[in-house]
Amino acid sequence: MTPASTAARTDQDEHRIGWAAADAPTDVSAAKRLGVVGAGKLGMTLARAAVAAGYEVAVASSGPAERIALPVEVLAPGAVASTVKEVVDSADMIVLAVPAHRFRELPSDLFDGKILVDAMNYWPDTDGEDRELAASDGGSSVVVQAHFPGARLVKSLNQLGYHELDDYPRADGATDRIAVAAVGDDRLAVRTVMHLIDRLGFDPVDGGPLANGKLLEPDGSPYAETLSADTLAKRLSAV
Amino acid sequence: MEEREYEFGLDSFMAVTAGSDGETIGGDQVVRDTVEEGVLADEVGIDSFNIGEHYRHDMMDSAAHVVLAAIAARTERIRLGTAVTVLSTQDPVRLYNNFATLDAISGGRAQLILGRGSAIESFPLFGYDLRDYEDIFEEKLGLFAELLRGGPITWSGKYRPPLDNVVLTPPLPAGHLRTWVGSGGSPDSVIRAARYGLPLMLAVIGGRPERFRPLVDLYRRALAQFGHRTDLPVGLHTLGYVAASDEEAVETQWPYWLETFERASRERGWRPPTRAQFDAEVAHGAMFVGSPETVARRIAPVMRALDVDRIDLHYALGAVPAAQRRESIELLGREVFPRVRDLLKADPAENEVIAGSAALGDVASPVRSTHAPAPTR
């Protein structure tokens, strides 16, 4: 399958995507409550950015909610420290931002029916060798999807360092706005995440199906670069 | 008002440096050069000299305490420490033995920064499993904090044999061996430092250092929550290089910065570094490179913005030759740090103007995060 990479706005892109789900509901802006699982550098940065973008945000880590109450209050004021279960019960969309060697500790049916944004990267240096993640031709998110078969998985927000998520948000139309790609097989989920990306201050780029996720990983071509939407879309379709 | 006490230190990873003929010089020579650099730092008024911990072909800092002991024997004043000690793969008892001995040799000048380390080559080398990364550090920090309290110790855990009413030697006088906890910016590690009531050292090696301010606030709030005094010191580790002029400093550091980050990019999957990224880091990121006046005017507002008591500058990045490293040390000790002290004493308004220019430009840092390479950690 070739990637239908496009830098189009979320509300214009449907006709450019060959495998868009024609019968799916189309209100991609309905998601109001964002959950973040993982209260580390990335999770906290995303929580802060999402609060600023107007989402109701709940953050959870592996422990009880009280354990992250203070960091959430100081680092992401306005977000609510929660348990994983509370996040799953309340959120319309959930970002998974735990270390890649730990996602298998979460139950397989936990995110059934939920839009799940896989923002993790597999770093052998810190995660240790993981044969399954290393061997996946379609990238780590294919393995994550297999672990959470009922989740509507989208790989995104893994491309930038957490401090770039702090430093680079720009208003829609700004000339120096940078792009963030999303890939996934559930097209409505992808479009919903693209709407999130836009509200966070980045130009969303549809990178095609989940198996294209390899292109968004360390050592992949666009990985970790700050690119315009046009350039990112070209890089993704050139591969 | 009581004058605030600052510590202006230097960090070295004992990089294998370039010789005058362009070839790298021998590792044994790097070790001897580092001892001389520590002695020089003392002569020019630097407050502390701190050595890292790596086990790789281009860095010779695998036995910091031995190098520090050699410096201790030839100096009277400078504090001698680590930046950082990878506590996870050391035995806390052995670490105590080494540094209590250094403290005795130096007349009470030993100090430590303990961290999990972003370089993880010590895990396979010493037979540890990377999957225990979190648990090992937690357990060993807990034990080391107890050892610092002195007296007979009874302890048991998972990662070393139990201690039954053991008295460690040599004894440490009360308050000696000040021990900091290093953090690359993860909220967990900031909270952990606060839980043990130990001073916090923040490492920033890319992007705007000012963005770490919320972590300083988190640390102080957490200290209060854990019932510790809230005025424990906070420090900042960052990168720098000083020469007579801005141009000389920038052009001397640039090729070695490029070499260092090209290697890191290959090893860790970061984006390949560019000159534009280097320039952005120098202009308002974590590279304090330039003439003494330029670097002093970068450091002072950052220290003020972060409300820190200590700054450790990695005084030349990569294989910068020994002669240039020595020049950087001299200028830092004789000109930069005294000037920063003056700026910090002066009217804050003077510094506000400089801090206002600190927004990051269009070009991103090549550094994925601070000391931990994974953005999700």
C-alpha cells in the first residue's frame, strides 16, 4: 500500500485518502476530553498543551492518582490527576505516553473502542532489547495494536521531543508552523487525531495506514525533524 | 539582606582530545591532562571540579575518585565531585568507601551527584538488567541516603547483600560528602530527590534552560510536602566553551560539537546535527559559548530565571584540544564567574532585558531530551 500523504487540513482531506471509511460519522471535533496515560516528560508536556488548547485533560500513571497529584498541579495546572481506569472511563481520546518497554503491563482490552494515540518510541538504549518491537516491519505501533486489538490506534505525537512540543506550537496559518504526522487504519480516528494536532498548534499530516508508522520512528526519514506540512508530506510519500 | 552563596563548577567527561597533529592523543595522557585541568581550576578560583562516569572508547572518566584524589593532593580549596555517578550500577557501600576516603584526603572537599545515567553501557558491563532501571536506582539511593547519616547500619534489599549492624569506614564527619540527585527533567526524578531531602541537580543539554523552571517549583513544593526544609540548593548542569572572542569560541567549538552530535545521532537515532542547530543552541539554548562577557551575560539570567544556587559548566564539548580546554578554564575562573556574581548582585532589571531575548528560534535542538534519550521516559 502506498501512503496517501497529504498536508491538507483535516476538514478537506477525505477525498485524497483512498481508504477513508465512507460510512463513518464525520464529526472529528467532537472529542472534548483527552486522557494521558504516562506522567513523564512527554505525558506532562502533552497534558499542559492540551489544557492550553481547551481540552478537559486527565493524566494517569501506573500508581494511584495521589502520587501524581503534585506534579500534575505544578506542571500541567488545569489537568486532573487520575487513575488509568478513570482516564479510560472519561476520555474521548487517550494518548499513550509510557516507556515502550512497559505498555504490555496494561490489559489488552483496556482501550476497547477508544481512540488511542501511540506516542511511544522504542529506544533500545533505554528500553532494552525488545525482539518483537525491533523486528516489526511496520514499526512498533503495529505491535502495540496487536496488544490492544480493540483500540482505534493512531501513531502520532512521537515525532518531536517533548521540549519541541513546548516550544513550537503556532496559531493556524503562521508561516513557521511545523507539522506532525498521524498514521492509522481507522480513518475516522486518524482524522480526529489530526484535529487534535491542529488544536495543539501544529499542521496535521495524514501519513496513511498504521504500517507506515515505521517512517515516523527513530532513524526513519522524517523522524524528529521540524518540517513544514508540505515537506513532511513529501518526505512521507517519497519513501 | 544576606548574600546568596553560589557554586560555580566545572564538569569533565575526560573526552579523548585532538592532538596538535590532528590525531587523537592517548587515553593515559587524557587522564594526566584532566588532573592538570583540575589543578588549574583551583588556581583560577573555580568552586568545584566534577567528573562524569562512562565506559567507552572516547571518554576516560571510568574511575572519577582516583582522578579526584590526585587533584585533591595538589590543591587546597576546590571541591571535588562527580557529574554524574551512575549509582544504579555501583555498589553504594563501595561508593561510600571511595568517596569517604577522598573526603579525608581532601580535607572535606568531596561531593557527589548521583543519577540513573543516560548512558547505559554500565548495565551490561557490570551485569545489570536494564529492565530494573527504575527499581535499582530507587533501592540504591535509599541505601546511600542511609549511609550518609552515619552510624551502624542494618539494611536489606534486592540488589546487594544485606548489612547487619555494619559500620562503614572511614567515618564521615557530619555534613560532609554533600550528595545531590541528578535529573534530566523527569518529574519522577525531581520528586525522588525531594523525598530523600537531597539537593537537586538539573541537567540541560539542549533547548532553552529556562523551560526547567516549573521543575524547580515542583521540587520545592515536593520538599514541603515531604516535610523537608524548602531552601535546599538547586543546581544546573549545562554545556559551554569560552575563548577570547565570540568568533574564536564558536569556531573552535563547532567542529567538535558536530562530531559529538553526529556520533550521538548515529548511536541514538537522533536527527543529524546542522550548523543552524548549533547556532540556535549558542544563541539561546544550552550551549554557553563565546567571549567571557557573552557567556557571563547568558549564564546570569538563566540562573536567575531558574532560581538556582549552583551551575556546573561542561567547559569544552568533545575533543577540543588540551590547550584550548585550559584557556576555557582560565577565562571561566578569572573572568566569567566573577562577572556572573556581579550580574547576579546587580539590579534584576538589567538581566530581565537579556532574558527577554531567550525565545527559541526556528531551528530545533538536535537533542532529543536532556540526559535521558527517550522522550517518553
